[in-house]
Amino acid sequence: MFDTLSDRLGGVFDKLRGRGALKEQDVVDAMREVRIALLEADVALPVVRRFIDEVTEKAVGQSVLRSVTPGQQVVKIVNDALVDMLGGEETVGLDLVAAPPVVIMMVGLQGSGKTTTTAKLAKLLREKHGKKAMMASLDVNRPAAQDQLKVLGEQVGVATLPIIVGQQPVEIATRALNAAKLQAVDVLLLDTAGRLHVDQQLMDEMKAVAAISNPKETLLVVDSLTGQDAVNVAQSFGSQVDLTGVILTRMDGDARGGAALSMRAVTGKPIKFAGTGEKMDAIEPFHPGRVAGRILGMGDIVSIVEKAAATIQAEDAEKLAQRMAKGQFDMNDLRMQLRQMQNMGGLGALAGMMPGMKKAKAAMQQSGMDDRVLLRMDAIIGSMTPKERSRPELLNAKRKIRIANGSGTQVQDVNKLLKMHQEMERAMKQIKKMGGLKGLAAMFG
Ligand code: GDP
């Protein structure tokens, strides 16, 4: 996800950060590169223009250029603008506050992943929110669409409305509502007919279904791989029905990310979820702040912590959360995280989430290495003294040689680890400054 953009921006910012002082022209030059990177990522032109203007205006301010860490400040400004572009700091979750059965109407083009996503959401509602869900397929156009939903329903343990051949969408929706009421269902998901392109007959059908089912959420499913087309589709649908949100599928295959980046700015609709694979649990709430962090290579610390929370002892998690909330992150913390990474499925699962990890992984793949690197990093930390672990800034050239010898590695491996630690520490501090970890400790409670 966002790999190309992330790499490009990483290069631009490394240059900025590397300088002690910045001139206006440096910022302007950097922004030219950012602009190209965004356009290459297939972000809509007007969105790019607005973004660059806004960031440049803020970044060439004297308070930034004269500050002690101008490069870092510019990155922060870009980060904030990215978060805005993606829809603001908060995740926009599902609004399910209504008398049950709460209806979620799923709409989208054929092949966008609508049926799969309906089942993923149903699973999420059942497992994570403890809701009794039911699904009904109103797709009488695509042969076997109704059967497909039934099979998926069996897989995720969510009931589907029994199929009656020959019924029309509005009839099915009416029957689904009645069944949901009788069976005390909390959330009813209506999978409407897909369409090849936006056509009036199907739009009318969708409106008729909405009129009788009064959906609390109308979610448009679009394929992120189609880039700006996805955004255009969202605009067309949005002009016909009251969309409450967008779900972008195939984010796992979308290295460019243009649809995700332009969607909110162009359509005004929040991205609520991202589909990240074919499996039934490959769906994630869309967190603009975390996505921006991932794009800028600051790493998705909060996601890592959440993942970690699922695999580590509550006690450790709490300790880590408290330290992170204070912006503390030493070698002991890094070691704990490395060990959790091993538990969580190794590098593949986490690449891209952790600062520096993506580059490390690419380098490893090139040299034919694998998760053994995690073990090696662990060994390096193991060769440090307790004092060095809590104060890595003590590590001078001599100490590094000792540690490399002790762990059977090279000094450059020690340096790589230190760099990674520094990046993570910086990200922690940034998160702390932004107040992004508020309530993190509570999250583990
Ligand atoms: P529909 O016609 O919109 O209902 O599309 P389907 O739900 O049948 O999905 C079409 C194909 O896309 C299926 O093979 C799904 O497994 C696949 N798919 C759906 N969402 C995702 C996703 O987020 N990532 C990946 N890689 N594949 C997906």
C-alpha cells in the first residue's frame, strides 16, 4: 500500500532532514518533488495543487525556516496536510445508532468486491461488536450472486436470507426486513445488485430499496486499483444516493494509493474501511492519521501496538503503552517489539507498518535473507549492557565494535538497528506531541 509514494517522499524528506538550515528555495524544490510524487501516485490534479499550495505556504513561514529542526517541521506540516486530505484525525466508524434492525446498504459496481466486503463486514460486526447480523443479496442480475453470499455467510457464521428464485430486489428487501425483525437481528446488510457502469435503471432500483429499508449506512464499495475511476464512480453514486461512506477494496494490491488519497477531497465522503485481501478478515478501519504515518515512513506505531496487544501479556502491553505515552522508547522496548514481531508472523506481516522496516525488508530480500534478521537484531541488543540498552546514545564506535563482535554481526548491522530505533523513537515523540496516544493505556484495559 502506498509503496511508491512512500519511497519517493522518503527520499525527498531525507534530503530536507539532513540539513541544518533551510531556505525558501529548498522548500519550493522539495515541494516540486512532492507534487510529482503525488501525481505519480495518481492523486487527482486539483487535490495535488491545493495540497502543495497549502503546505508550501505554511512551510516557508519564518518560524519554520528559522527553527532548530526545519526539515522535521516541514515533514510534520506535510503529515498534517496528508491527514486532512485523508479525512481528518479520526476514523469515521459505522453509525449503528438506530432502532434495530439497523440497515446497511452496500452498493457498487460489479467486481468491486461488494459481496466479499458485505460478508467481511458482517463477520466484523458479529465478532468485534457482538452484533447479531443478517445478510440478504438483492442481486438478481448476476447469476449465482445470491448463492455466493450464502456460501460466504456460512463461512463467517452469519445468517443469510433464504433465496426465493424470481423475487425482485424490493420484494427481497421487504422480506429481509421482516425476517430481521422476527429474528431480533441487530444489523441487516443488504447487498444490492452490482452494475457494470453507472446506469439509471439500477440507480432507480437502489433508490427504491433505500426508500423502503431506510438504511442508516449506505456504503459504496470501490476498487482502489482503478485509481481515479474509483473516485469518479463515487461521485456518480454520490449524486444519486446519500452515501454515508466508502470502502476501498484491494488496497493490498494498490501500491499507488491515488484513490485513497483523492477520495475524501473530491467526493467529501469518508473512507470507512479498507479491504486488504481475499480472506474474510482482511478488512481494516481506515485511520487517516495512521495511513499518513505509513506513507511518510514514520510507521504505523499505533497499529503495531494494537496488533501486539493481541499477542503479548497484558502486563507488558500496559508497560509499553505507558512508556510510549511518555514518548519513551529505548532498546528494551525495541527488543520487546522485535520479539512480538516474531510472534506476530514476522517481517512479512509487519513490513510497511514500522519505520525503517520496509527498507530493511527490501534489502533483505535482495540479499536473500528472511526473518533471521529479527533474531540477529535481538542478538545485537542482547550484546549491549543494560546501561547501553536504556541509553543507546552512549554507543560510540568502540562500543559498537564490541557489540558487533559479541553478537556475531557487523558494525553496519549495529548502525542499522540504531537508525531504526532512532526513527521509531522519533515517531513516538511525534505521536506524543500530536496527542495521538490518548487513551492508549485504556485500550489495553
Ligand atoms: P462483487 O461483484 O462486487 O460482488 O465482487 P466480489 O465480492 O465477488 O469480489 C470479486 C473478487 O475480488 C473476488 O475474487 C474477491 O475475493 C476479490 N476481492 C474482494 N475484496 C478484495 C480485497 O480487498 N483484496 C483482494 N486482493 N481481493 C479482493
